[in-house]
Amino acid sequence: MQKQVSKIIVIMGPTASGKSGIAIKLAQKFNGEIISADSRQVYRGLNIGAGKIPRQLTTINSQLSTKNTYFSENIPHHLIDVAEPMEDYNISHFKKDAEKIIKEIIGREKTPIICGGTNFWIDSITKNTIIPEVAPDELLRSMLRSKTTEELFEELKKIDPERAKNIDAKNPVRLIRAIEICKALGTVPKLFLQIGIKTEREELNAKIQKRLDERFNEGMINEVENLHKNGVSWEWMERIGLEYRWISRFLQNKVELEEMKKLLYFDIIHFAKRQMTWLKRNKNIIWLEKYDDIEKEVASFLE
């Protein structure tokens, strides 16, 4: 992503931790727009099971009132309902679309807020971003090319230890570019504030059960049944997983209703554990529990 000049907020955490609500509050407070990083919410018709927030039928911002902008609580949400079920929409599509949208949000002088539970999609943005407008310094580059990869990494550690923690230490091209930027700007600017929603295991499990009960009451089984009636295959919903997998199995008489609900609950719990395992690898995430603390952290970052 070239010419990135703004700061970007990233809200992460396990399923049912309350990411969407926090992202909306932050967007309202800090003039933001939300980019959904959820591999199921991109699909039209996957509403209850994918946990989409309620969509406004009308908006107050005609500039953004397009079919691909999803409003909730007067906050624009991007990359929700942008693909048809069974359409191929993968990480490469997300990365391309998200980077374009980030530039557009910055162009409107607003704050991009990435929010979602598909963590490797988020990583494709936060870990592969080419930072700022620093013109190539050919003289410096020629000098640096004479150094070994190990020497380049040691030099970067001296001038910007934070950047050194998160770079591919075996990639001389990235190391040279990082050193080049550091020498021009002092340090590589921090573009992303990554906030993780901290939730105790028992509390999270209770939230998962409560949310699951609510979704069944809202008609989640009917949603899956209607998707199939409209041509969405059982096989595709099996691949999409979780709610769509287990309800599909129930509708095919492969499992009884109560057994399905119990197995789905445990499947979501295991999914949340896998999410946390992934997230714990990321040492840049600041884990916070209370919204007030999150708001303070964001305010400090945006100063």
C-alpha cells in the first residue's frame, strides 16, 4: 500500500467478544469508517449466522450511499455484502479491496477502523504494508547492498528496534527499505494500533451461548434453509463452517436438533480457542477489557 499517511485502528479478538460494538463506538468518537475483515460477512444472505450488525435502510451520507457500503448506527461499514454465496472471494480479493478502501477513507480525512475475526485477512494488511513516501536513495542502497543480511538486521535494530521486531530478518530488500525510511524519517512511523478485546474464558463461553440462543430465536435455521432453496449448496455451507455447517447437517437429517445445538456450541468454543492461539502470536496487540481504556489508547495513538 503506497503513500500511506494516516493511522489505522485494528480491533481483534475471539468470536463473541464484542468487537463490532466497540468498533462502532470508536468510529462515532473518532470520525471513523469500519472495514469488516470477516470471511463470511462478505456474502449476501449470510446475515444471522455470520453475525452481521443491523443494516440501516436509509443513511444521512449520500456520498457513501452505494450498494457496497453498509451502514449501521450511521457508521459506514465496508466489505459487507460484496459477494454472492458460492462466489470465490478470498484473501487476495480482500487485501486488494481493503487497501483501496483505506486510501478512500483517508482521502475523506476519516479514520480507518479494521474490525473482524478472520485474523489472517487482517495480517495481510498489517504485516505487508509498505510505509510512506520516502524516495529511493540509490547511494545509500548501494552501500547497504554490500552488507550481509545479518549486518543489515543489526543496523536496523540499532536505529529502530521496534521495526526490527516485526520485519522479516532474512529479507535484505525489506531490511534495506526499512533502513532507508528510518534514515529519512528518524523511525518507521507506527501506522497500526492493534487492540485485542480481552475476555475471560468463562465469560466468553457464556457470551457464545447467549448469542447462539439469540440467533436461533431470530430465525437462523430459516436463513440456512432459504439459502439452500435459493441454490446455495450444502457442500458450500459445510465449507463455510460453524452455524452454516451444523444447521445444514440438521436440515439434511444428519443430526437431531438439540444435538446439533450442543455440537455447534462446542465447535464455536474450539474456534474461539484457535483464534486466540493465532492472536497470541502477535506481540503488537494491546489487550484491553474495558471500553474506556480502549478509547484512551486510541485517543493517545491518534494524537
